[in-house]
Amino acid sequence: MTESMHLRGIALPSEEVVEFWIKDGLLTDELVPGATTVVDGAWLLPGLVDSHTHPGAEQPGDPLDANLLRRHGREHLAAGVTLLRVPGSADRLPSWFGTEPDQPRVLSAGRWLGLPGMFYEGWIRHVGEAEMADAAVEEALASGGWCKIYADWVVDEGGLHGPHLPADRLAEATRRVHAVGGRVAVHSQTAEGARAAVEAGVDSLEHGLGLEVDLLDRMAAQHTALVPTFTVWRTFEHVTRVSRSARFRDWFRAAHARLGPLVSAAHEAGVTVLAGTDSYGTPVLPHGRVSGEVRHLAAAPMPAVAAIGAASWTARSFLGYPGLEPGASADVVAFDQDPRTDLTVLDSPVRVIHRGRVVR
């Protein structure tokens, strides 16, 4: 049983002064005698969310490492990230990950799925076109209800674009996964891959560098989220200097330059935009940095409150988790200033409460 606690502060996004008690790991608005006050007067957010991260293996082809998985989870939690969505991993995540007290909650998509020639050998589960739907259902049922499919793969050898999953195969896989109650995340960097994903009705489009603006209204109407992963693309800037292909450099520069305006247009169109870092735990892509992704979203530009929501209440709602409300799990992050006025405040939570326990 967790300790009874009390917190008072200004909740976002409502801006209301709220008072909660924590009993048995849950928030309640009913007084709990003897509760210890752990937050008084701070700005309160529902626990932060990284909607695109890959803990447990740092280098392409490395096997899933339980020690790394634990360390990466703790790094996220120390930063106030109480919920992770892991859209693809080196192996299916063990059942303990996401359930232990010192680990965030986790939604997994099982192993990455793609055609031969896509992604990195040893990490992705390569399947043929005809087997993709079966594999997608299998991964969704074996994991956290999600699967992750590669619609395309950009290469720098022999031309810009690598293999693409045919649109009808992606649509079939999406229908099959939805039929068993699962959800589909799709990697796409090209216009062709993004169009196939949106027309298939997938649940989230990851990266979306080639996404065309004429698809945004449809995405909003069918609730397809966009996870642009600015953080990883900023680390790829060196590609424009070292790539062997001038064509690839030109493509990357153009795609990267249009991502901000694209995300801004998506938000204006009513598309759910989520914060995801695409972190692997390397020095270049460390875990626990979703606050930086929020700043990238705000620079797109998106309104600061929407950018914060993309890593908190908006993401939690999209993934099926409550915010700050009675009966919800006590997953709360507190700040000594209003993060909307200074997004760097997100780097330094004064309290992180997870599953009703103070972890920072």
C-alpha cells in the first residue's frame, strides 16, 4: 500500500486551482486524514509521455538487454515521463517492463515489421508482402495492443527510395489489426508511404517527412496522429555533410526544412500531434528528453500549451490514459513555474509522482 499524500496547485491545461489526495495509488478529491503534503502551490501536469522511444538496445542489431531496459526506463521516469509508447523494439518487451514501481508504464508494439531490405538486420522482423497482415496481428496481440509497420525505407545506395509496402497490403494489415482491437503505427518518410498509411486509416504516422498537406483533413477526421520526432532528425543533420549521395543530401535538407511548417499546418487542421523523441539511449539520442521535443514542436510553430499537451494530457488521452481527475492513477509531474511561459521549466520537475509514489 502506498503512503497517503496531499497535493495542491494549478492544473494544466484547465488553469484551475486543484487539490488532490493520493490514496492506494489513486487520485481522489476527498480529504484523507493524516496525508502528507508533498506539493503545495506548484503547476501540475498529468505525467509526461514519450510516444516514440526505443529503450533496451542502443546499436543497430544489438539484442534486447534487460539491464539497459531498466536503466533507460529510470532515465525517462526521472525526467517526469511516466508513460512510454515503444513502437518497435529489438525483441518483444518482457512482461515486467512497465509494471515495476521504478519504471514508467509502457505500451509496446512488439518487433518492427518490414519488407526485406528495410531497416537494420537483427532488429526488424522481415516478412513478405503476403504475410504482413498475419505478422501485424501477431505482434499486436503479443504486445501492448500496437504493431509497428514500415511503409517505406529511404536508402542512400543506388537511388533515394528503397522498398515500399504496397498500399493494399498496408490497408489489409490495418483492417486485420483493427478487427482484433489493436492499433497500427506506421513508419513513413516518403510521400508515397505517408499517403498509403493515411488512406489505410492507420492510428499513427511516425516521422511523416513526405506527408502532403492535402491529407491533413483526412488524418484529423479519422484520428490518425502525427509523431514527427524532431529530436532524431536534428541529430541526423550530420547526414547532410557525410552522405555519399548528393541526391540524398538534397532530399534530407528539403524534407527537414518542411517538417516545421508541416507540423504547424497539421495542428491547425486538427490533427493530433504527439511528442516522440525516437531515442535509443546513445549519447546523441539519450532517453528522458521529451522536454526537448516539446520545444521543437513549439518552434514548428505550435502554441506552447499544445506542444506541452503533446507530451502530457493530449498524448495520454490518445493512448487511453486519464489525466488529473479523481479515480485516475496518481501519475503527476509538478513544476515551480508555469511551463507555458518558459518551456525550459520542463527540464526540471520539482516533483515526479508515479503510481502514487514520489520518485523525484
